[in-house]
Amino acid sequence: MAGDDRVGLRHGAGGRAMRALIEDVFLALATPVDGIGLAALDDGAAIRLGDEWLVITTDSHVVHPIFFPGGDIGRLSVCGTVNDLAMMGATEPIGLTCAVIVEEGFSRSDLERIRDSILAASREAGAPIVTGDTKVMGKGELDGIVLNTAGVGLARRVVSDAGLHPGDRILVTGTIGDHGLAIMTRRHDLRLEGDLRSDVAPLNGLVRGALAAGGEDVVAMKDPTRGGLASVLHEMAGKAKVGIVLEEQAVPVSPEVRAAGEVLGIDPLLVANEGKAVIGVRPGAEGRVLAALRAHPLGRKAAVVGTAIAERPGSVILDTGFGKRLLAEIEGEPLPRIC
Amino acid sequence: MPDLLSEMKFRDPARARALAEALAREVKAIGRAPIPLMHVCGSHEQAIARFGLRAVLPRELEVIMGPGCPVCITDTPEVDEAVALAADGKVVCTYGDMLKLPGTVKSLADAQADGGRVEVIYSASQAVELARKEPSREVVFFASGFETTAVATAAVVLSGTPGNFSILSTHKYVPSAMEVVAEMEETNIEGFIAAGHAAIITGWGIFEPFARRTGTPVVVAGFEPLDILAAILKCVELIREGRPEVANCYPRCVTREGNRAAQEKLWKVFEVADGVWRGIATVPRGNLELRPEWDHLNARRRFRIDTSRVGGLEKNVLAEQCLCGSIMSGLASPKDCKLFGKECRPETPVGACMVSSEGACKIWHMYGGVPDLRGVG
Amino acid sequence: MCLGVPGKVLSVDGLTAVVDFFGVTRELRLDIVDEPVQPGDYVLNHVGFAIRRIPPEEVQETLALFDAILKVAAADDLMAADVKGEIAAGGEKGKPRA
């Protein structure tokens, strides 16, 4: 079997294997900081700067296809970084970097199309691109294009992903599974046609509103990218040492995404979202935070979907409406079932 | 759009609760425990696990998964044949689930990593298209699955295939396995839940002689939560009334005669033969092999397949501790296996049950086994 | 074997149909379905082949079937309740008090 002396694709898929790789190989790079550093394995780092926090995050983007319904790698990069900053409480980015590695032979017009997307997303989020880097690698040495973005922002209050206590309520800001299933129906040779679109969007405005409404009662935030809602809930449960009960029927899923998931045998709870956030709030605060989310165009379908509990710390329990079961974390890419 | 919404009616929690309560009463009326029922379909196990149905079934009722995972019961020599073909330069097309199934030493995924051409397909017709696109390569379709899937293979054969296309058939016939399990002394199964999609093709009539002969009721079930609960309830009713009959709880899809056109195609191309099902040993009439008139499409006739080159003669030590056989016959559950969750995990499977999305071990691992979560949260 | 979501046929061209699964469409082969299939029909998919045309009225019939099964179970319970009632009225001789 493929042993652990080689890096496998599963190590990049956002699930348990990836966390294991990070913990085994990269965690050794961590040094203590005054704030949230590498060791916390959060969406970014937060370092105390006077009476504020400097929030820093970085991401590399290797999505295929490069252009997909609803967006492209450019938009994905900007939103990904803006959202990571927002998840830690920095909703007004000071600046983003944009480093590009391009394969020899890459189309110039595609590159410009990506640049236009980056610009549009940057403006939408109010996050200026302030510096960058460009490299070209030989044909076949790289698959098309890789983008890396880093972001910097200031936050008055840092929200980690480890702050849940038993009793806290869990909200999602909108429909789940959109990005992952949109990509899935395009990428594999499944012969599916559909209208599924990625939800890729900058969330800083939405989060700003939620934080204004919830204040200190917002105790945990994370965006469910690779690995999906399931992965985020596992992380939150594990880091805070609580259990989480998720009400499956309360999770908003669009009918098209649900159908695509059924056809492919893939659970929307396990695939990536690029324009949604998971927010944990103290009991009693969910009403006003929900109202603030729903008042924003990106949060119309926001919903309360679960609760943190004291039992079974680290576990995520799915209440299907019929019975309860454990919600799994995927290992590697979810593959369509024989269907 | 009415269709999805209608199907959603088959997920109505209120009706589900009513069915579960009725089930509890029926089981109490029978007054003994355990009452073992067996289903023979990976998709049923998927649905049961996915919707957490075991948490609402009465504790006296055991719903056991029998040999219903087409990947799991594909024998190691059959995988070795496919691996050998890939190693020998043929393009092997396979359904995704078979990719990681371990042979004696290697899986098709390993063969791919070693430089062999292995293509994952989602429909038999894709294999034929591939053969047409690459006329200079020999393309072999590793045809796995039960009779429902075999019908698709038959359709593809009958609509004409190019000269470089052949089939390595590992199709299996479930009713024969039900006979084997029913005859095992240790199992004591009191009722069978039959797979709805296979019954669409075969019809429910084929179970009548089986029910009479074995004295066990058989209920055909669909795959939505209500379908399954209603079928289980019907089965328990028949047990209570001592009626070894066949009942159809999937009338929207299944009829007594089944799909005659599909059956004709199936038996034009395939015939039953005694076979070895992984972990269960011999199942008389359990395999579906290409009829002699299709020898020219039969990879086993067309090529000399030498599995010794891919470890066909080696011993696999871990595999000897694997409990898949007993699990597939319903004699053990995944938690009974020492390797479950440790040496045998989805990313490092030892046994077939951990490879396939229809395998009991994979499903249990993914959905956390059968922990009693009734009181939680 | 799989959980097939019934799809709605959008168009038919000889032995292939384009089927809509609530917004996601796929081509299916019609070689093995045993009835003629027309746009507007619902079909069940298995590995890229339609294996059954589902008559729309069947959904209601199935729900009625479930309700019938429930009624039988309930009726038995009513009988059991009657019997229990008789026993209780006659006094539970020889049984230990709860």
C-alpha cells in the first residue's frame, strides 16, 4: 500500500490525513508568539500589536478546472485569503499579496482573465493587492497555474476556531456544498451537465455585521473549505473538546446541490464551500446574529444548525431526523459512487 | 419539480416514527429476541447507516448485512487477473469501487501506480467508447457488480463492440448467495430484505420458491428510509404470522415478472456458473459468465492471463486475519474483527469490506459503527 | 447498486435520453428499460442506463401501501389492547404485583 514515506494526494484534501501531515512535519516550525501562532493551526496567525491584533494568513491555490461556473482561480484566491482574515476577526484587510507561478505555454488571455477576476474580487472586498511575484516554470513542470495569496489585517478582537463551550449554538451563513459539487460535476468524466455554481465570495462584510451584532458572544468562526462542514465541525469539536450535534434537516442545501449529491453519492456536508462561514455563538445570541446575517445579501439563507454538547468530546453527531449517527470525516477526495 | 419532492415524502420523519413505533409493537408481540433479518444489498446498508435507522429499530431486531456488496465478494484471483492484464499492457476499465480492492498482493490502483493503464468509468458504454477511441490498444472491461449491473454489460455487448474490446466478467448472482446463507446452520435468519433495484430486473416472483423452500419470508425494499422501515415492518409481520411468503414493498419500481426485456438481454449474454465468492467459498450458480458464443469477447479466452507474475501464489498474512467472510455471511460484525479500524482502515484496507462504499466495514467505519446515540444531545 | 434519484426525461434520441435530476442532467441509455420512454417520464438510473420507467401515480400508491402496513400493525395492537383490557378486568391471578 502507499506508505507514509511518500506524500499522497489525500494529504492535501483537508481531512484527517492532511492534519496528520501538518502535525507530523510542519508543526515543528512553530515558535511561541504573543497571540495565535502556527501551533494553533487556525485559519491565520494573530500577533498582538499594541491594543490590537495583527492578523496574517496565506494560501496557495491549485484548483482545477481553473475556470468554473461562478468563478475562477483568481476570485478563489482573493476570497480565500480575505475570508481567512475575516474568520479570525480581521474584516478590513490592509493588503493582499499575489504570487503567481505559471506553466510555460499558459494562455496570455487566460492570465488576463484571471487578473480581471482578482481585481474585481479585491474591489468587492475592499482588499487592495499591494505586492506580488511572478515565476514561470517549464512545460509539464507545473499544472497550468498556481496562485499564492497572503493577507494582512488588524482586529480589535480575535475569534479563533477553538472557543466552543457546551450549550453554544452553531450557525452557517448559507447553503452548504455549492462549490464542491459544482466543481465535482465539471471535473470528472461523469457526463453531467448542470447549473451548479460555486459560491465563491468575500465574507468580510457579512462577518463584520455578525460581529457587530454578536460582540463577545461570537466565540468561534471558521470557513468550511476543503473537507466541508464536517471537517470544520470536527476541528471545532476537537480543539474545544466538546461534542457537536448537527441537525441535518436544519442545514440549508439548495435543491440542485442535493440532487447532484444524490446522483453522485456524495454528501454535501463533506465538500468545499468558498463563500460560507460557520459561526459559534453563546446561547441566547443566535437570534440577533442570525438577523444580522440574513440582513446581508450573502447571508439570506443563514440558519442555526447545531449545538455544542459536553458529551463525546471531539465527536460530531448527525441527527438525521430519523436517528442519530456519527458524522464522518472524509479521507482524501470524495469520489462519486457507482451510480 | 415534483419528482424530488415526491421522493422527499419517502423521508418524512413523522411517517418514519409511526413505522418505527409499529415495529416496536410487532417485535414485542413476537416476544423473543434476537430476531435476525438479513438484507443483501450494500445500498440498503448505506441507507440504514446514513439515516441512522438502527438507532430507531427495536433492540430485539437485528438487521444484518449479508453478501450484498459486489466489490467485497470479488475473489482475489479475479482481481489478480485484472492486475495481470494491466501489467501486461492492456487498458483495464473498471468501476471506481474496484480500484483499490486488494488482490493477493496488488490492487488495480497499485497496478496503475506501477505504470499500468487503468481507467475509472461510470458506465459500461464508456469502456466501449474508449476502445473505439484507441483502436491500437486492447481494452478490457473489468465487469463487476450483481445482476442489475450485468444487464448493462449485456446491453453494451448486444449493441456491438469493436475488435479490441473484451470483458473480464466478475459479475455475480445474488439469489444464489441467499440460498447459501439460508442453508448455513449458524445464521438462523428469519426474514430477508431483498434488493429493490435487482428486483426491478428479476421481478419478485423468483423469490417465491426460495421463501417456500427455506420457510423464510422475503420482502422487496426500496432505498428511501420509509421504504426500508416499511419493508422491515412487513417482514416482521410475516414472521409473527408464520407466513413464509414474498411481499413487494417497492411497487413503484418492482413487479412480479420484472423487466422481461432486460432479462432476455442478460441471459443472451450471460449464464450462471458455480463461483467462489470472496470469504464465502463456493456459491453454486453464483457467478455470471459470458456464454460460449461470446468467447471472442471473453478476456479469459482471448488472453493467457498469468497471475503468478502479480503475486498470485503468495500468501497474504494480514488477509488471513480478515473477518470479511464471516461478516458477509452475517456471522460477525465489523467490530468483531481485530483489524477493524487499526490495520484495516479505508486508506489502508486489508479486506474487501473496507474497500467498497457498499462494504459493511467501510460503511461502519464511515458512520461510526453502531454506537447507541439514542440518548445523546 | 445505488440510491438512484428518479430523473425526469427531457429529450429522447433513439436509444439515449437526456435526463434531468433536479437541475443536473445526464445522458442515459434506454437499451434495457422495458417500456417506451418519452419526455416528461420519470426513470431510475443505474450505471448510466435507465432500468425502470416510474409511473407518476406510483408515488401515491406507495405512500398508501405504507399507510396500509401501518394500519395492519395498529389493528393488531388494538386487538392486543382489547386482550390486555380483558386480563386487567379479570384480575391478574398468580402474577406478582408491580
